[in-house]
Amino acid sequence: MNILEQIAEYKKEEVKERQKLFPVEFLKQKLYYKTKPVSLKSYILDETKSGIIAEIKRKSPSEGVINPNISVEEVSIGYMQSGSSALSVLTDEPSFGGSLKDLETARKYNYCPILRKDFMLDPYQVYEAKAHGADAILLIAAMIDKTQCQELASLAHELGMEVLLEVHNHAELNSHFGNYADLVGINSRDLKSFNTNLEVAKELADQLPDDVPKIAESGLKTPEDVLRMKVAGFDGFLIGTTFMKSSQPAKACQRFSQQVKNLITNQGEVA
């Protein structure tokens, strides 16, 4: 059983319990359920911004505990002040130390697109995402089949949210890619070994139409990595661990973003 299969086991039980405690009709009464989502796609394609989707997470299966004592308020505000295009908030507790409270806190203090990053298996989680302030959801091809992807994406669109489809290899791209994906994320991490290889992302990006916004996920450790992915045709860059390993994630993001900007400027001058 790989890590996603293990997560799916506890996620199904978690959803059942949450549905009992907070039925969909209850979620529909929450403040953020009634607000209009912000377009992640438009912010990613805005050339005045960095393209960085800055992520908030306390731990991960590949890294273990990363930064357990963060202030979501401070980090999220700092990320956006650093010029990030959007926020990604982990809401899975067992594997990533996140919560829906983190999502609500980020929403409270920021007007920007916020991606709910979790393991979406059930329509209930889509309602949950909207009710707690998400503008977009992540759908992982390795966890659900194309029919489930289409159903969850259709509901997300019905609620005004966008969909980031995540793929890891050619097989997932071929089986799951469709017009229901507003953006496509290519994850460079091997889910069995946890190793990352940016060349995988570059190869898969070539298989996607030019008009599909592409997000590079995992393994972006340096500003040079981001530049390489930008040259390869990526529009967005999901970065979490690189920032969260710092005692001051927001400042790490600010330095990183400035270095990326300098590299792009220098590249233009050389060209």
C-alpha cells in the first residue's frame, strides 16, 4: 500500500465523521459559502506577479515535521506581501498537520486566490472547501478516476471555484486530462520513493496544450529551479517546504521571490 492508498483509507473515515458533525446544509450557512471566489487562473497568468503559490504546511510524509509552530496569519500575510500569486493551505491533519481552521484564517486576512490542498475523494469535501473560504481545490489523478475527477470538478465549478488537476506521469495525464481542469499541476515527486526529478515535469509539460496554465509542484528548492521551469513553459510554481523550513517562512519567500525576479531580469538583458 503506497502513501496515497494509506491516506485514502483514513480520509474516507474522516469524511464520514465530518458529515455527521457538519452536514452540507450547515456548511451552506457559513459566511464564506456565500462569497464569490477569486480566480486562481487569472492571478497565475498575471505577469505582474511572481507565479508562486506559497504553501502553508507544518509537516509532510516525505519531510516529517517541518515547522509546527507557525502563525498562519503572519505567514499568509507575509507570503502575499512578498508578491506571491496565491496561497496553498494544507487542510489534512494526520499527514500534513493542517486544518480547515488554517484555511479560514488565511481567508480572513488575505484577498487572493487560496487553494485548498487536501485529498479530495467526496463531494462533501468540495462543499467544505467553499464553506471555509477556498477559491480552488486540488484533484489528484493518482487518487481518483477520471469520472470522479469530472464529478468533483463539476461541483467545484457550480460553486464558483476552480480546479487544479495534479498528475505525476504520462499515464495519469493521458487518462485524466480534460477541459474540466482549469490548471494542471505536474508533481515531480515519485510517490513510492519520494524522490523528485524536475525533468519529469518538463517532459510532461510538453504534452499539454499551450493555453493550459501549468503549475510545477515539488522539488523547487532554488530560484534557479523556478527559472528553469519558467523557461520550460510553466506559469506557476507551488512552493512550500523550501519556505517552511525557515524559522521565518515569509521572509524566506520574500528573498526567494526577489532572487527569481532578478534572474528573470538578467536573463532578459542577456537575451
